[in-house]
Amino acid sequence: ISSASVAAMLAVHRALGTWDKMIDLYIADSSLCRDKFVQAGFTAERIAIKPGFVYPDPGQGAHRGDYCLFVGRLSEGKGLDVLFDAWRKLGPSFPLKVVGDGSLSPLVEAAVREMPWIEWLGFKSSPEVLQLMGEARVLLVPSQWYETFGLVVVESFAKGTPVIVSNGGALVELVQHGRNGFHFDAHSADSLARTVQAALASDDGLAELGRNARADFLQTYTGAVNADALVGFYKRVIGRSTESVEAKTVGLLSDPNGR
């Protein structure tokens, strides 16, 4: 019933032309999201991009922990099978901590029993997650589906922790291969294992990646930077309103969780 109600609402407003006539500016959180809406028929010039952000700034991490970190919902599409297959290849020399809960908890429990070098911490609060990120050597985001953004990546950048991501969706917009992290073939455990080995091969190289990640956070993903961008978008719409008596609205294009 709920789905039918939403479908009816969309159909009515599409017929009325609401999305074209009443909305002056849409805000997407990534180029991927923007491009998908353009493919669906939205006007490219009316979609601005403003990424997510982290506020307040949690500060640079100390990175004293000898472990890699996964943080996310334990569900289909998050790449847990590829992650654990890669860790079977990597072995005890690469400790892994897993943070999160969800329907695939039994898969994680089985992996922990099989591979003692994997530790499952369960659900953690945001401050606890940030603390773990700040001590980790690298964050892993092995998603198998298209992410429209990746707030966990920005959180890791805020702590100065490089990120290894699958090569699909908006994640590759955030992580620049070889600069603040690495990409790997989303469906290949071998590719992930090789990428982890390469990333952790040099402490100096890893530290450089972390410094770049922190610099990117300060330049693009702080609350102040995003507030300025949002004010600029509203000024853009207000400026247009002096030329027309029509109602002006700013719409947000994001994923269902509003990330």
C-alpha cells in the first residue's frame, strides 16, 4: 500500500510537471547521483553537487593500531564475501576488525571462527567508530553495489586514514587511486588481497596517503566548507526569485537514508 501511494504521487507530479516547473535547483551528493538523474530526464544545469561532510572535526588519528578496519551494515551488497575470501589469502599477518551488525552476522561469526585474525566488534557508536578509524592502518569499503556517496570514507579521511574501495559507484570519486587510498576490482578477492598488501608494504607510503586523506577532508568535507556551499546554492535560487513570481524550492537528491 505504501509503495502504491508513493508511485501514485510520483505519477501525478510527473503529469503536472512539478519536477520541471516548481524546482529551481536540485542538490546531489556525487557526480554519479547527478548523472543518474540526468539519464532519467532531469536538466543537468539544475543539479548541483554538494558532498556529505563530518561535523565536528574529530581530529587526526594516532594510527597506533596494527589492524585493517571494516565499518558498515552486515548485509548483501557490502562485499563481505569478497572481504573474507581476501583475508583467507592474506592470513594472520593482516589483522582485521569488523564493526557493524545486520542480517549477515552469521557469515561474520563463521569467518571469525575460521580465521582468528579477524575480530568482530559488533555495533559501535559514532565516537567509537571514529576512534577505531583513527587507530587503523587502512579502512576497507568493498561494496558490490553502486554507493551514491560514502560517508564512512569521509569519516576515515577526517582521521587521516587511507581507504581501499571497490571500483564502482561514487566511491571512486572520493578515493583517488594511489593518493589517498586505492581501488580494487569489486568482484575479485585476489585483487583486494594484492591491493591490501601493496598499501601496507611501506609505512612511509601509508603515512603519505593518510596525510593526503586528511588534507582532502579539510579542503572539501568539513562542516564550514559545506555550509558555505549550501548558502551559495540558496543565494543562487534567491537571485532567480527576483526575476519571477513563481515559488522557488531547493530539492535534495540523495539515497533513502539521506546520507
